[in-house]
Amino acid sequence: MGKERSVLMVFMMMVVVICSSKRKQVKSDSGGLKCCDDNHIGRCLPSQDDNLCDQLCQMSCNKGGACKVLKGPPPNHFCHCFC
């Protein structure tokens, strides 16, 4: 029982660390996303990360957003917040 409990605690700690590091990664330099603009938030892959981008834009702009990839060298993945 003690070993199972410690394994569970380690797993829970790993989940907390992963979730908190992802949150830090998506914050923009200015503390919020710019509305009607392309914002670099780290990884933002269309269809995979659209929900995260949409939530961040909702918090900053009260409107949604979507990921998009621009032609050119990295960084070229952006979260576009709608006007």
C-alpha cells in the first residue's frame, strides 16, 4: 500500500509540473495577447492547439482565436486573435 501511494504521488507531481510548464510557455511577453494580431505563444499547431489559442484570446480580447502557420523561417506558428 505504501509503495502504491508513493507512485501515485510521483505521478501527480509530474502532472502538476507538466501543466504548469505549459502555462508558462504560452504567455506572451507583454502578459496578454494582442487583439486583431498574430501572437507568438510557442507551439501553436492548427487543429491541435486551436482550443488553447481560442481560450487565451478569449481571456485577452473577449473574442476567440485560431492557430496559423506563416510561410518563412521559424518562429512561424502564431495564435491569431480575432477582432
